[in-house]
Amino acid sequence: MSLNVQFTQYLEDTIAGIIEGIPILKSEYPKFKNEWRYENEFDFLYGCVVGQILGTGLTAFKMIYERDAAPEEILQIGELIESYFPFIREKIKEKETK
């Protein structure tokens, strides 16, 4: 099984939107540092963003196809998401411009 072009494009568009929202997340997450007790802001935010993308991708798959993704499809979704890791890291490290 292979992901179809439409789903891949949907997922890529979704990933791009989430990456563009990182500056907003960066401004909000420090408010929760004491409650969530994380020490490394970059690692915490990176994990949250990747988790959000993965969860969104798998949920979208289930909603579109009305079934869970097969192991091979999960791997393909993961590989697609992984290809965006450098962009996610770059956006998190980006300094705010005002």
C-alpha cells in the first residue's frame, strides 16, 4: 500500500500550516513551564510539534479512509513527517522579528 497523492498533499499542507504556527506556540508554552515541568524549551516544543503533526496525520487518515493506517502506511506517514524535521527545528530556533 502506498499513500495516494491527494492524502500526501493534504498532509504536507497541514504540516506547513503547523510549522507556520510555531511562533505562536513558542510565545505560549513558557507560560506552562512550571505546570508541565520541562527543562529544555526547544526539546519540549519540538516534541509537541512533532506529536501534533503525527496525531493530526493519523487522525486525518482514519477520517478519510474510515480505517486505521496499516503498518506500511504509518511508516510512510512517519517518513513524510521526518522529512520536515529540519524545517521544524529551524522554525523553533528562529528569532522573533518585531
